[in-house]
Amino acid sequence: MDKSEEIKEQQLYIEKIYKINKDKNLKYNILTMGCQLNENDSEKLCGMLEKMGYTQTNNVKEADIAIFNTCCVRENAEDKLFGKLGELKKIKEEKGIIIAIGGCMMQEKHITDKIKESYPFVDILFGTHTLHKFPEDLYKVLEDKKKLEDIIDIDGEIYEGIPIKRDSNIKASVTIMNGCNNFCSYCIVPYVRGRERSRQPKSIINEIKELASQGYKEITLLGQNVNSYLKVEREKNIFFEEYKGINSFATLLKAINQIDGIERIRFISPHPKDFTDDVIEAIAECDKICKLVHLPLQAGNTRVLKEMNRKYTKEQYLNLVEKMKNKIPNLTLSTDIIVGFPGETDLEFEDTLDVVKKVNFEQVYMFIYSRRIGTPGDRMENQISEEQKHKRFNKLKDLVEKQIEKNNKKYINTIQKVLVEGESKNNKELLTGRTDSNKVVIFKGDKNLIGKMINLKIISEHMWYLKGEI
Ligand code: 5AD
Ligand code: SF4
């Protein structure tokens, strides 16, 4: 069966469940952990569930089906899953709720084994490669009243046409490629998301045109290695249909920049080693592409980077940043950093601090190294003590906070273009939006500004947001 037929088959399951559920006013609750790719998958789960006649509730006690979309990039995710399962067990005992656990963690055998052994009340376990089959899995559980496991370990495929219910009607995420071929030695992603594969250019452009026609203003392109879009396809001569001259990430960016109605384009996460000149030129040239680039550093020391299998040196990273700063006016940068990778010495950690000082990032996402079963990093013998890792983390955090404070001051009295996203969560009287550099700005304004791009004068700064006025 080809993939479009598989999706049609799932559509039939959606209709069957819709008939079963009709007039029952059934609800679903979904909890999502992890990155924006996972959030995008959850939007697809929501889309399918709504078509099956369920409505969303934020209160799991009200739900008839509870779904947990898991992440396994760092350890605390596991604690959260098992804590959540304890909570769901009680609800299941009180009422016959259906429990479905999916996402990256389900691609790890030691986790599914533990669930089956210690949490046998879970109804559905589904992996990252079987998300599109959720309607069929749910139908079987509803009909046969049996537990079901639908996890496969394959390279992964791209499925088009899965229903989707998006979290926002202003900003939308669009997955353009999936999987990872890089095998950084700390990272579990290549094992749970399979090999890199890109969507066809035409499908992406059509999806974004559709979003523009629905009034969406900002698009975030997603991929575990977003800038290797179509790279494997080109290198290995895997068929893809060129559409509007799109045959690379740079040409994709340029084509999206032409779509009327879309005002901002972002993308995460690129890999520094694949950050080619044509992409730098596209960012500089295209007015809609935000000039904030997320460029994961991970570590500043060349030996540690080699152990991490990142395929660039400290100097190459800094040279890339220099080149980008020279070519892209108003460029700002954000990054991901891991502290305490096995074998990292205090002196080597200083290189990380040095790069942070030199680049002056707008935002730094900081992580304490976490051992992931099955990765080369986990097998390394020179693990760093928790105490040492925390010490380094705090040192980095202090530096980053000082830099953010200093950077924020530069915004005062400037005029910033802000896309207004909605009411502020903490104060319904105020509105919130974001600058090109992804800074949150809070300001007083009329609700009809929501969804519009406006100019704001920045009047004060706080660590995690700016205050502005019209
Ligand atoms: N430990 C800590 N941080 C990790 N990341 C990925 N794997 C690990 C790990 N094992 C971080 C990286 C990546 C981000 C999404 O999560 O910085 O860029
Ligand atoms: Fe993980 Fe490295 Fe792939 Fe990013 S590039 S998903 S950090 S293996």
C-alpha cells in the first residue's frame, strides 16, 4: 500500500470512531514533552482526535482518553513520565479512561519494557514512526478492549495529509525534514527518530500557502537538522520533485519568502557544519527571514567537540559566526550548550565560556549532560560528577545572565517590529508579542492588534521580557 492509501485507510478508522463517539461528548487530554517537533506531532494527534469527535480538555480528570507524547533527550523526562503514570493509574481506577503513551521514549526498549512490567494498565504504546496510525490503534483498543503496542524500528517515512489542529492561529510550525544522521555521541535522537528524510518541496509550499490563506503570519520550519533539507536526497540520488527551483534549504527559504501573507520565517535547529554560504546569503537577502539564528554550539573546546562527534572546531564555529555577522545585518544568535560531557576538564570548559563571551548570544539554552542508554557518551568511562556538572552549569548561567542583562539594555528606546501574539498570560490587560530576535515584549494595546505586526518603542527591560509602548 502506498503512503497516501495508508492515510486514506486511517481516515476510514477516524470515521468509524466518529460514529462510535457521536453524541457522547468525549474528551481528550494531551501532555507533550520536548522539542517543537514533538509539539508539532501532538498538533497532529489533536487533529486526528478532533476528527474522531473528541474535544480537548486541560483537566485530565475530565478526560476519556489521556495521551502523553514523550521526549527522551534528557533524564528528567523519564522521571516525569513515571510520575505521570502514577497519577493516571489513580484516574484509571476511578473511571475507565484510555491511556496512550507515545513519542520518542517509546522507541527505547528499556522504557517500554518497564512500562509493560510496572504499569500494565497503559492501553496504547505508540512510537515515532507510527503516529499516523493512531486512529487504527485506538479503534482496535475500543473494539477489542485489549492492550496494544505499535512501535517499529525503521528508518522512517514521511506521511502527508494527517489532520492537524494547531495551537495558535498566528504562528505555525511546519516540519520540513525528520530524523538525524549525525550521531553526536551524547544524543539519543538518531536512535529514536531514524534516518534523515525530507518532505517534497511542493508539499511544504502548499502547506505554507494554505496557512497564509488562513491568516498565519509566522512560520517556523522544523527539522532535527533543518539545514540539511534535501541533503541526503541529493547525495544519494533519492528521488525528489524539484518545485519552483527548490533543491536545497537555501532555495526553500527563498521560495517561502515569496509567499504572500507570511511575514516572518524562522527555522530550528540547524547544524553549524552544514551552514552553507547559500543559506547565509538567503538569510541576508530575504526580508521575511528573522535575523535571529539558533546555532547549537554544545561545547567550546575542540577536543570535547571531537569527542561529541560534532565535526567542527572552536575556531571553525567562531569563523562561521564572524562570517554570518559580516554578511547578515542585525544578526542575533542563540545556542544550545551542554556542560559536563564525559572527560571535559575545567580548563576545557573555559573554552565554552570563552565562546559565549566572544559571540555574545541573545539566548543560551543550557543543559547538564545526561547519560542516554545506547549512546557512545554513555559508554565513556570518564563521566563527570553531578557536583562538578552543577558547578559548571551555575558558572555558565551567571555569565549568560550577565550578558542577557547587558544585551537587553541595548533595546531601550529602540523601535522594534513586534508580531502581536495575544493577551499576556499574567495580566489580561496587557498584550504580548515577539521581536525579530524572539524577545517577548509586553505592552498596553487594543485587542484588535492581535495577529498584526506593529512598531513598539521599548521602555524597560527585565531578564526574560521587555516592556514596550505603541
Ligand atoms: N544531555 C544533555 N543535553 C542534551 N541535549 C541533547 N542530548 C543531550 C544529553 N544527552 C541537548 C543539546 C541539544 C538540545 C536539544 O538538547 O544541547 O541541542
Ligand atoms: Fe542529536 Fe546531534 Fe542529531 Fe542534533 S545533530 S539531533 S544533537 S545527534
